[in-house]
Amino acid sequence: MRKIVQCLFLILSLQWIWVPAPDARVHLSFSDHQLGPPSNLFLHYFREPQDFEFLDLSPGRFPLSAQVGSDPEAPVSSDLPFSQEDQDGFFDEDFGAEFEKEFEIGANSGAFDPLSGYNRFMTQVNDTFYFYLLKPIARGYRFVFPEMFRISISRFFNNLLFPMHFVNNILQLKFKQAGVELVRFGVNSTVGVGGFWDPADHWFDLNPYPEDFGQTLGFYGIGGGFHLVLPILGPSNLRDFIGLIGDFYLDPVCYIGTCYAGYWEVVLGIRSYKTINYSSLHIGEYESIKKDALDLYIFIRDAYEQKREKEIKE
Amino acid sequence: MILKYWVYPLIFFLFLGVSALADDATEVEQLIKGKVDQVVSILRDKSLGKQERNEKIIPIVNATFDFVSMAKLSLGKKYWLGFSRDQQQEFIHLFREQLQKSYVDKLDLYTDEKVEYEPAIFKGKKGQLPTYLISKDTRYSMLYKLHNLKNNWKIYDIEIQGVSIIKTYRSQFDGELRKGTIADLLKKLKSPEEFSINTVKKNEDVVK
């Protein structure tokens, strides 16, 4: 019995050695590839990692190595086996189909975009606004004030968003989260000296649950509607634009204006300051997003819709 | 007595099943934690120049990401099968370079952020590891999505604040391929300076 099993194993292991080899040879003669080092190509045609333990995979062993010198990053990528043996078969496999489903472009991601012309234009306007006005100011501001100070200011403004977070958590029946927000506001306003510090997070590990009115609308099944780029405020959609109006009235900053009629400049000033302070802490993020984008508008639109979808789901 | 014959194997297999699952979870967590720690320790080493730093980090990235699957997924079945074999090869190559560049660029933004990990979640052959990047005033959620490729766990997508890298690339490639040909897209990937509407300050140095 044992002998038979041993024989079977021997035959099987021999198969592994012999079966892929001719295949590999055929493909190695395939010359105009643009990929990494030959070891990659070679690995590509085997099925399991353990199958080539017996092989010496050092670069230069295979005749193609001369061709790949053009890629400066090639040598370091030799530990990346070019995975699926059959390039075209990937999507036919079960998990290929499963993947395909996972990344289907959803109905929410811009198939319906009637304002795309205006949106593109406004994206460009906001871009110019950022680079020629907001960023220089934020940089100057950052130069003058230390980071700790700017973070405290940012916390202070976030603390003032408590009414918005609280009300929207309640509206979405997330009572536990509303409770956390309530405790956070209580602790941070007192122990945290008016919200300039965040002991709720640092001591009690209570993270905020920022919910806004747009999310509440989404929670009750209202779709995003068409995408809409707002001047200065950036990407939004119909639902979130309506939500913004609700949020505006839950922001205490807004009431300075109503308490002292005619002081809208003060509100505008405070809001501008908040934006500058925020930007000073996030210089470089927009730039780095922009670098990645093939089409900036599509990129931002899609990222925005995906982000909102996730926020609503949570 | 009869019990003995089937109970023990049952217990054995149950145990095997549970431990296999637990192994996957710890394996994925250890893998990502290990790689993140490696990258962070390189970033903290101020003696390294930018070039040196990137040279050290790129191999780590290459070993962890499944760029081939990522390239395919970012095009989707519809377009991928329309590419000739040469075009597919070229696309994988260009896409990989683009992702590496973009990853390395992001590292310039690193300023001592901490990473928090949550337990990994598994769905079939795929695993997800939720993490949080704690920065100055924001908590960024980062979800690593991995699949088991020949007994190695490899990343096939990352979601940052719910935004999937693959999805954003997919809709952009979709847009490009509706407007132009495959050759146009490949050309555009080759010369990133010609990207999109933004000629203004495209190459402005990030941050400082």
C-alpha cells in the first residue's frame, strides 16, 4: 500500500516538473513583452509557488534578461509573480466574476450627469481658486502659527458641529452614537476647555460620529441625484446640497448672523477662517489627488460619490 | 463505543477548519502590520534621501500588491478582453508604474501618523483588513482588500475613506475609452504630464 502511494507521489511530482516546461519555453520566445525581469515571465507559467523551489530564479539565467534593462524598477520587482497563468481566463474563473461584481460601476457613480459641462467648469474654477488664493493664504497662515494651535482651532470648530452631529444621529435612530456625541460635547467643552482640546478621544477613546443632513436623507433612501460642483465648497450632489441647507441652520456660527442682524460679514469671516485653518492642516492632499487623476473631474466626482455612499451605509 | 469512530474525526476536522480560518486572519493581519511597520520605519529614518527611501519601499510594495489583477480589474472584463495581448502587457506595465508612483508620492504626506488595526473580515477567498490612519485632526479609514493568490495573500484594492482605488481608475479608464482608442489611453498613461484639464501647477512639489 505504502509503495503504491509513494509511486503515485513520484509520478505526480514528475508531472509537475515536465508538464509546464515546454509551455514555458514557448512563451519565453515571445519577444516583444514589456514586463519585468525574465524570472517573472517564468514564474508566470507555473501553477504553485512551491513548484519552482527547485529552480534557480536569479536574473540573468534566462536569455531575455538583456531586454528588460530598460525598466529601472525591474530588478526589485522580481518577487512579484505574474499571476494568472491564462491572461484571458481571469474573468472566467469564479473569483474573477466575483471581482467583476465587486467593482461594477454603480448606478450612483455618474451615469446620469446632466450638468457635466458646468461641473467641469466649476471644478476648474475651484482648482484655480485653491492654487491662487486659498493655498497661498493657508501657507502664510501655517508659517505663522504652530501646528498645535491650528489643530486646537480645528477641534474647536468641530466641537461646535455637535448640534448637527447629534440631531442627525437621532434622526437616523442611531441613539448610541448620539449619546457618544453628547458625552464628547460635554467633556470637550468643559475639561477640554471650550473644545480646544479633545480629552474625550485621548482619555476615553470616544471617536466622533459625524453625521450630516445629507446622510440622514440618504439613510431614508433618498438617492444622490445628479452630481453638482459648488463654487468653493467643491463636489456635492442634489441630495447633499439640500442637506447643506439643513446643516447650515444647525451650525452655531450661523446664529451670530441672526442674533446680530446685518453681521453676515462676521459669519462669512468666521467661515473663511475655518476654511483657511482646515486647509493649512491639509496642504498637499488635493495636489496629490490631482497628480493621480487621469481626468480630474471624473476622479473627484467618483471619489465623492463613493465616500458618501460609504458614510451613509455606516 | 461507536461514538468514538466518528466523533474524533469530527472534532479533528472541526478544529482543523477553525484553525485554518484563524490562521488566515492572523496571517493577513501579520502581513499588513509587518509591511506597514517596515514602510513606517523607513519613513522615520531621516538619514535617507527621497530617492533612497523610494528604492527601499518599492520592493515592499511590489511584494504585497497584486498589480496584474489590479490592472485587469481597473479595466474590467469588457475592455480587458478587447485589448490585444501586447496591449495588455503594456497596460499592466504602465498601470503598475502609475500605482507605484502614486503610492510613493503619498508617502511625502506622511508626518508621524499612527495606524490602528481592526480584526480582519473574510468573505470566501477574499479578506479585508480595516485600519485607521490617525493624522493631525482626522481619522482616515483605510481598508486593505486581499485575495489569496497561490498561497500568498496579496492586496488587490485599497479603500481610503470608502473610495476604492480600482473603482476610481475604472470609471476614469471607462471615460477615456469611450472618448478615444486603446492606443490613446496607453499614450496618456505613458506621459502623465498630459493628463486631463490641469495644466496649471501639475508638477508643483507636494506639500512644502
